Amino acid sequence: MPEVSIIVPTYREAENLGVLIPRVSNALSGAGISAEIIVVDDNSPDGTPEVCRVLAESYPLKLLVRTTERGLSSAVLAGMNLAQGDLLLVMDADLSHPPEKIPEIVAAMRDPKTDFVIGSRYVAGGSTAEDWGLFRWFNSKGATLLAWPLTSTKDPMAGFFALRRADYLKAVDRLDPIGYKIGLELLVKCGCRRVAEVPITFQDRLHGESKLTLKEQLNYLRHLRRLYNYRFGIWAYLAQFILVGASGMVVDLSTFALLLQFLDIRVARGLAIWTAMTWNFWLNRTVTFSFAKTEPWWRQYVAFCGSCSVGALVNWGASLWLTQSLPFFAAHKLTAAAVGVVAGTAFNFILCRVVVFQKRA
Ligand code: GDD
Ligand code: MN
């Protein structure tokens, strides 16, 4: 049984594999590591599978060609399911990840106190190749920042990482990644808390072009939301609900300012509130409580408007009651109003979560 299974997802990497596999093999034998290499290809039209079959004659290489599914994350998982090593190591095929760093990553993983090792661009000694455009740099930094509540590692976006197969197997039923960030998914769901980062220089891909499209970037946001919900439960839903509410306030005020140009203030105010409420409904239905998206919208809409009205009543009642019964709030009416807003929002949130947007059994 090999100690390490190296998993390489590929899509149209025929030109790179011929360079990658010998370099991986050299690095392994130089360090005396026993390993298998598993290439998971999604039936690339450029001859990647054929190149692999030839390489398999000289190297310890297994090839899995998938014809019914596509995607980086699911390819990595498919490779892990075939793996036999105690350690699973994932890397890109395009030579962005230096194979010469594999021994260092494996050595770090051999420490029983370490659960997860990242080939990291953002620790001392790590870097990215010179000609990374400002856009890609900014993009990568922004994406990293958004993952910060989930992990304190410096490079959670990395596609060059390793973990124990035993930890993978414990979490395998909970995994449902979308998009590109399979490392982050595993980091969060396998409960890997003790993370080591080995500095690497992330090279520009040798041949071909990146498959990281705008669609994958949007998928990242969806993926993040799933991970937040997984890790923070009800608090993640509350945070989304509050963000939706804040965006609704912007919609409310801008609609009001616009309508005031040609409508009576009473009508303008009413229409603005209604617009914002509808906006909030739509966002809560499609984002915050997206699990209830399959239910008919109109019943939810009526219930949501009802819930908002009750929430407003709670808000109004709480602030008035406080100002009238407690001297402190009589002197601080704005504070009382703020408490009212919090009470109304909390009430509205609970009603939405429990009554308006129900999970179908
Ligand atoms: N099987 C399979 N199916 N493999 C895929 C697919 C797919 O749909 N899409 C991409 N791959 C493979 C590529 O062939 C390559 O080996 C690896 O996954 C990474 O794909 P790239 O297209 O080169 O991605 P990238 O360079 O933009 O992104 C890399 O760096 C990011 C950090 O900047 C990846 O490592 C990301 O995971 C990482 O976040
Ligand atoms: Mn790449």
C-alpha cells in the first residue's frame, strides 16, 4: 500500500502531464516516498487520457476518466474514493504547483499533530509568479478574505494541499462542494483544525489556459454560503437576513427619493415601503431561505408581508413601552427605538424561519 495518494484533476492538460508526472516521480523517489498518482480526467478532447495511458507504462499512475460528470471538486472527490494511501495530496496538473514541494508537504503531514497541510502562497517565503495581473491578485485576496470566518489559514483557496484519508472518510457523507474550492470544503467539513502551511511559489500555468470562469467565481459565493450555514447554523441565516434587511433599506430610501419627485408623500412613502418589502421577500426566498424556494411563492409572499407587519408592530410597541415605563429610555428615545428595531427584526426573523419559509419534510 502506498503511503501517499497524489490526486491530479485534469481537463485538457495533455501538454502538461508529460512534464508533470516525471517531475512528481523524481521528487518522490528523491525523498523515498511511496506513492500512487491518480489522474481524474473529465474526458478531455485534447488527448489527456491517451497521454496518461502511455505514462502509466512507466509510472505508478492510475487514470479515471469520467464521462457523465464534470467539475474540479467532484473530480478530486472521485480520485479520493479510489485512493489507497494514508495521506491524500491534491495538486493541479498545469505545473502551477511545484512538484518539488511534495516531500515537504508529506513531511509536515507525518507530524501527528497536523491535520492538514497547504502549499501556501501567502506565508513567509511563498509567492505568486510575477505577471499575475492586478485583477487576479485582487480577486484572490478578496476570495481569501471572505473565507476568513471559516479558517484562519493564510491560503484557504489553495488547490495544493494534503490531509489524512481517515479524516476524509469520516466526513465523506457531508461533502457537497460546488465549484473550485475543494480544499476549503475539506478543511471545514473534515474538522481539520491544526493546519500547517508550506510556502510555495505559484507559477503561471505551463500550457493551455485556466478553466476558472466567472461562473466558477459565482459558484464560490454559493459554496461559501453553504459553508457558513454548515459552520454557523442559525447565526449564518440571521446574518443573511440582516444583510437583506439592510439592502432593503437602501431600496426603500432610493425608491422614496425617486417617487417623491412626482407623487404625494403619503403615496410615495407607502409605495417605497412596499417595494422594499417585495425586494426583501425575493432575496430571502432565493438566498437566505433558499431551501424553501420550491414552495409556491404567493403564499410565502402573503405570509412574509404579514410577518413584516407584525415585526413593525413589535418594533413600534417595544420602543413606546420602553420610553413610557423606564426613565432611562424616556431620556434616550433613540436608544429605545433601536431596541425596538432589534426586537422587531428578531421577531420577524423567527417568524420567517419557522412559519413563512418552511423546509419541506
Ligand atoms: N477533472 C477536472 N474537471 N479537472 C478540472 C476541471 C474539471 O472540470 N476544471 C479544472 N480542472 C483541473 C485543471 O486541469 C487543473 O489541473 C486544475 O484543475 C486547476 O485548474 P485551472 O483551470 O488551472 O485553475 P486555476 O489555475 O485558475 O486555479 C487554481 O488556483 C487557484 C488559486 O489561485 C486551482 O488550484 C484552484 O483550486 C485555486 O483556488
Ligand atoms: Mn492553473
